[in-house]
Amino acid sequence: MRKFLFAVALLLGIAFVLGRLAEMHAIIATLRQGDIRYLLLALVVQGLWFFNAGLHLKVIYRALGLKESLLRLSLMVVGANFFSVVVPSGGLSGLSVYIAEARHQGYPTSRATVAGVIYMFFEYVGFLGVLALGLVVLVRRNHLTTADVTASVLMALLALGLGVMLYLGTHSGPLLSRVLVALTRSINRALRPFLRRPYLSEHNARLFGLDAGEGLQAIRQRPHAMLWPIFLGSLSKALQVIVLWVLFLAFRVPCSVGTVVAGFAIAYLFLIISPTPSGIGIVEGVMTVALNSLNVRLSAAVVLTLAYRGITFWIPFLLGPLALRALARLPRPAEK
């Protein structure tokens, strides 16, 4: 299963990169203009983000009664990020990496699935705190737009919906399964006039609900174990804000804390809400406009956006195949 996932992801990844060569060349040219010391610092902070992501997942795995090494979990996060870009499905395709590893390691796939969903939920929760600060800055500077408000509401509803699903799962797997099937049926009914076929599988939704409910029963017994994920999810977003601030320094662009926080908040908001994987083609434009509205020169806003996307999107993306390959080479815990 892991070999098949790697082969599929690699082929799709190559096709994705070939379609974005011009953008990659522009990012490389942009990074060459920055102060190398600060660019290296931004890479170090991004490296800390990788470590934090692995630690975040490790804490969740431990709460679910699963044991995995920090190295393996960090590689899984990077690989899942890559897979969610090349096989876009609202970020859920990345769960296939967790599931494949669970099967290979011999522990329940249901708990691995739940771990991935909980990780996503607390990443959203951490971002909502930054988003609130960013919206305050935009309101104070009179730059809040209808699009920002609409996207923020959608983001809050997404996090709320995911939280409700997790809550239902902790109480009853069958109940969660019925809710997911009902949602799947509603989505298929709404899209049928356009697609002429079911868009989502009710059978898969039912199985996912039952598997997730099984894994979430462990969380219900240890609710205090979720305190660390809240902190680590918030730290994840703080590190990404710091990357953007360091890039302001790298390109000698004057800024305030409010400008950095609001610029990041709007960019990441549309990364999540965007219909394209990781906001490709949308975040670049939205972030440039957002920074420009925050009194950053347009030319500087373009440079900062390209550099930021290069470090926070393209570098993790290009490391994805390497992470998947490294996962395949790591020995099982019993073999160590």
C-alpha cells in the first residue's frame, strides 16, 4: 500500500511541478534578492515548524494509545501535506498516509484516522486565535472587506463543524456514522444536477464514521490529554507568523506587528477556504493585496508573498516525496 501511494503521489507531484515551473523560477529569483542571514533564519524557523508538527501528532497519538517515534510522525506530516496537494480533497487525502502507516505498523487504522482529524482540528483552532487578532488589526485600520468577513465566517463554521463531529464521535460511533452519511447524501443531492453521479461515497462515509468513533472513545477517557494539542496548534501558527516577520527583515521592508499578523491571517485564511489545493493561484494574489492594503508597497508585497510561499509551501511540498521515501526505509519498531 505504501509503495502504491508513493508511486501515485510522485507521478502527480511531477505533473504539479511541471505546471508551476514559471512560479518556481520567480520564487528562486526573489529569494536571491534577500539577506541570506535572515533567509537562513526563516528556514530554521520553518524547520522548527516541522518539529512542532511531529510533536503535535505524537501527543495526539499518545492520547489515543498509539506509540510512534517523533521522526516517523514528522515525516508522516510532511508526506501527508504533499499528498493533500497532489490529490486535493479538502485536506482529507493526507489521511491516507496515516492509514497506510497504521497498516504497515500493525495498529488500528481507525485511531490513525482520528489522529489526523484531531491534528487538523487543533491546527484550525490555533489559527482562529491568530485570525481574531488579524481581524482586529483590519478593523482598526479600516481595511476589513466583505470577502474577509465571509471567509472568516466560513473558517469558523468549518472548525465548528469538525469539532462537533469529533464530539459526536467521542459519544457514539454509530451516531457519527449516521450524521456523516446524511451529510454525504445531502452533498450528492446538491451536486447531482451538475455531475450526474454521486460525488461522495455513502459507504465510505459510514465506515469512516464507525472507525473514527472507535478511535475517539480513548479521548473521552482522557480529556485532559487534549491540552497539549491546543498549545502546539497555536505554536504552529506562531512559528509561521515569525517566518513572515523574518522575511520582512530579509527584504528590508518596514513593518509593525499588526501588519505581519494581519497579512498572515488573511493569507492563511484563504489558503484553507480556497477551492484549490493549499490555495495555489489564490493565496498569492490575496496575500499581495492584503499586504498592500496594510501600507506595504506593492512591489514589496509581491516579493514578500513569493518568498513566503517559497519557504512555507514549496519547500515542504518538495520535501514531501523525500519524506514518503524515508518512511518506506525506516525499520519497524520491532526491528530496531
